Amino acid sequence: MFLVLKNAWALLLGLMLLMVGNGLQGTLLGVRGAMEGFSTYEMSIVMAAYFVGFLGGSRMAPEMIRRVGHVRVFAALGSFISAVLILFPVLAEPWAWTIGRMIIGFCFSGVYVVAESWLNNAATNETRGQALSLYMITMMVGIIIAQGLLLVADPSGFVLFVIPSVLVSIAFAPILLSINPTPAFESTAPMSLRGLVNVSPLGAVGMLLLGGVYAAQYGMAAVYGSNAGLSLPEISLFIAMFYVGATVAQYPLGWLSDRMDRRLLILLVSATGGLAALLAMMLGGNYVILLVAAFVIGGTANPLYSLLIAYTTDFLQPKDMAAASSGLVFTNGLGAIAGPVVTGWTMSTFGAQGYFLLIALLLVGLAVYAGYRMTQRRAPSHDDASQYAPVSPSASPIAVEIAQEVAIDAQEHAEASATNTEYDQKS
């Protein structure tokens, strides 16, 4: 772990600053939009635009890198992010924010692709798993810190828009001054939706539903808080609890997933998150219950992303895992694009508590479908199952491919150790 920090501290520091900037602007727009009088539906379009851009960026960034190189892409996209953040309070119109969010989603996706490829290049086979874990922790910590920064100035002014712009600009200094350009890489074409469904219906359907849950959590939580009448400190802590829960639960659930039927674990985790959402919908007037529900939803929805990837790869050969993972990321992105729009509709129809109604329906629906799939085929044996590797829904497909490399290496190491043990016993 210390060796990873020594070799990649500048990259991780820069990534954390990027996540602080990204996390702050997402929450800030939800609060400022309410102040500007934007309707819930208008804000849902604004928030969905980020995921449209993110999905497009994840597909186009590799080609841009091949043409002009990592450093130029990294610097250019960072400049666009910084500029758009400053323009948000200047052009406080739904159409302008929609375009700006789409640009920011595109740029952050490209930035993550570059940064994650650098991180992969800096790690060895022995340290890649530790590097991925540090990367995931860094992303979560950055988003949590961002919620605290929401309280340092008035969201109706300019200062809170300047802060993420400055943070993003500063983030590139430690990265670009300490990292050498890596060679252009070949991106993996995603597996088709039909191919995913044939391999793992639960993985494909689950990722689509989970995309809606994550988009609601990441894009619409601040909009919910404003509509529900929460104060600025209450909104800040409420959103932070989603990511605290995700950080705390990721590794315990990963440990369980390697020791039991993953479909049963997906069912239990989804049902737990769905019940927490229903509790928040019915008793959301109690702020303590609201915080507990956010903690549980974040602690179930985020690890489910890794669980579904691990379950799908249980039915694949190593050579097919990267394509399937890219397909799952794409499917999740489609759900994320629809998520804010549907959330906005439910909130407009049922009031602020429609936010939790949609999350509950999606998670309970996933639990029911997991239960149904358990009746359709047997689970793979633990000997044949892939290893769980934590990965964040906000990461690019590159991080997911790195996670699969880690899982394959871990599985091969476990098989080699078992073979050696068996040989020693016979000897």
C-alpha cells in the first residue's frame, strides 16, 4: 500500500481534487436551481445531461487519446470543465445548464479515462489491486469533502462556483508535473445488449435498474433536499451519507460475495436498500431517519454495481470479461440517463417523496428479479466463480477493466495456491 502511495500520490491527490470539484458542482446546481425557480422537471433534464455526456465521453475519449495523446486530452478537457463551472451562474437558464452539464459529463469521463489509464500503467501486477482500492477510496472521500464545502459560502452567489473551477484547475498540476504520458491504448468494444442478456439476464437488467438508482442518488439528491425544505447544512450531510455508506459497506459485501450465492446476496442487498427508501418515503419528515436511509441506500446501491459485474463474469471466460464489463457499463449509463428524468416526473407527480418512491421501486424490482433468476438456473460453483473487485459507478470503463484484471489475477493465484497445496498433500 505504501509503495502504491509513493508511486501514485500525485495522481491520487489530483483525482481527489477533481472529485471534490465534481461532487460540489452537482450538489450546488441542485440547490441553486431551486433558488433560480427552475422546476423539478427542468432540473431533471439538467441532471440527466451529465450522464448523456459521460456516456458519450467514455466512448470517444480513447479515440481522442490515440489522435493527440494523453496529456493534450487531459489538459484540454480540464480547461473546458473549469470554464463551464464559471459560466453556470452567469447563464442561469435551464437550456444553458443542460448544455453545460453535458459538456462537463463528457469532459469528466475523458479525464477519468486518462487518469485511470495512467494509474494502471503506474501499478504492477502485485500492486494493481491496492491501487484500485485507493482509487475507489479517493473518489468517495472527494465527494464527501465536497458536501462540506457547500457550507463555506452562499449558494446564491459566485464563490461556490469559483471553488470547484479552481480545484479542477489545481488538480492538473500534480498530475501533469509528475506523470509521463502513457502509450495510446486499445479500448474494448462493449458486448451487445443481446449478448449480455444471453450471458446474464440478471446482470443486464440489474445494471439498467441500478443506473437509475445511482443517477437519482448522484444527480437528484440536492433537488430532493431543496423540494423537501431541508436547510443547506442538512442537504450537505444528507448527500454525504450516501457516500459514507458506500465506503463503509463496499468491502464487507465484497467479502460476502466471494462466499455465497451472489444472486441471493443481490436479492438481500437490493431489498434492504428498497426498504430503506420506503422508510424514508413514509417517515422522511424525521431527519435522523432520512440520514439513516441515505446511509443504507448508498451502502447497498453502490456495492451492487460491483456485485452485478462479478456475477456476470462468473459465466465468462477471462478473454470475454473486458467486453462484457464495457457492455455492463454502457447499460448502466443508459439507465443513468433515464434516471433523473423519471425521478423528476415522480417528484412532480407525488411530491418530494416521489424521489424515494422511485428508488424503492427500482431496488425492490431488482430484488424480485434476482429471486426469479434463482429459479431459472443453478449458481456457478465457488471454485468457478470470479473474484469480487470493488469499483465505483462513477468510474470510467477503464477502471472496470482494471477491476477485471485484478479479479482474474486473484482467481489465478487462488487456483495456483490450491494446486500447490494439493500437490504437497499428495507428496
